[in-house]
Amino acid sequence: MAHPIYLIDANVLIGLKNYPSKQFPSLWRRLNEMVSEKRLFSCREVLRELELSDDECSTWSKANKSIFLDPALEEFVLVTEILDRYPNSIRKFNIEAGKPAADPFLVASAKVHQYILLTNEKYKPNGQKIPNICERYEVDYIDWYGFLAAEDWVF
């Protein structure tokens, strides 16, 4: 059976600051193994979000730039559709300020590549968060603890 491939949201990577590599070396080793195995990706907009910080997660992300995929034309088409359907999925001031807006790009990339979207956002009825958009576009998603269980990671 093939191992699943994940597309990781910035909120999961940012949450990893609670697991410093010095205290959790096996966690970071496993993440790096997934990168080497080409089982962990994200999108360019997530990297743009992470580059705004100066912490271990940002450093790790910059060292692993190859996992942050540029969107394909098919993804841009889907992003446009997502933004039309879910206009509040990104904050207006992010757009106006030229700040990163990864959510629609994550869903589009996960859909096009058939990856599982790894996010800590929660589903809310009638919401415009990643899980709501994933449900509409039939994209599988999982949260951090679901990911740990799915990968059978025990620390």
C-alpha cells in the first residue's frame, strides 16, 4: 500500500515551535525523512507566511524550500473559483497589503495533486475555513493529532 502524501498548512508548521528540535529530535528527524521520501509538501504561499517569522520553523522551511510548490495553471483556476465561492476565506487586508493568503492555494494544490491537507483549522458549519472548503471540493484533510495517529508516530 502506498504511503499518503501530505500538504502541510502554515498553522501546523508554526505549531512545531512548541516542539523544539533540541527536545524533540525524533519528531524533526521524521519530518525530514518525509521530506526526503517526497511525502510532505506545502505551497509557495505558506513559505511566504513562514518567512515573516524568525524562528526554528522559519529556518527549517527556508532549508526545505523544495517542498513549497509553485501553483500550476490548473490550481490558479481553482483558486479563482474558491475565492469567488468563499470570499471570506482570506482577510481583505491581507490582499490589500500584499500579504500571503495560503488557504485557497492549499486546497487547490491538495485537490490537483490528490494530497491530504494537514491543517489545524476546525470545521464550522457555514464557515469559510480550510475544512469547509475541503468538504466542498472533496479534498481529504487531517489535523496534527490525526496525522500523528495515521503515521503511527509515538514520542
